[in-house]
Amino acid sequence: VPGDGLVPAAETLRKFMPETAIVLPEAPVVADEALGLLVWWPLPERRPIEEVMDARRARELGLLRAPAGTLQRLVATVSWVGARFKGVPLILGGFSQGAMLVAQALASIR
């Protein structure tokens, strides 16, 4: 399963900001090969919609936070990019779980 779903977004950003490092990391786990679905962490078993839509219950179930190891890998990757392209503006982004992961990672990235 190719992890190239955000390549068009990166190419568009590159046109408008050619001097910017763009990091849109690909999720490492294949959730559904036939659909080409990549995820950052395995999806939980099916839950009643009420549990997923209730933010408090979703938080209790751990649906709103990435596993620590996943978060650490993203922080390490972004730190490496930052060191490699020192002084270059950086865009860090993602889609769905990736966007959640980026939001969590921002607290750890300096």
C-alpha cells in the first residue's frame, strides 16, 4: 500500500512556499490493503456511535490519543527534519489520525 495520499497537498504547498520544509508523514500500519487504508495505530473494535461521539467517553477509551511509541517516533522524525533543514520554515501536517498526532506532537517539538 503506497503512502502517497498527501503528496498532492505537499506539491501544492511547495508551489506557494518553495523555501519551506513540508513534513506530511505516512502512517505505518496497513489497516485495509484493498482500500489502501493506512493508520498510525490500530483502530479499536467497533464501538456504539454514542461512545465515539461522546468526547468524555472517547477520551476514557483512549480514542483521542496516539500511543506513546507512535508519538515518540513522529517527534523523532520531525526533530531529524528540523536538524537537517536548520533555519528553514517547517510545515507539519497530517490527515485524520495524522492530524491528531501532529496536534499532540506539537507540545513535544521545539
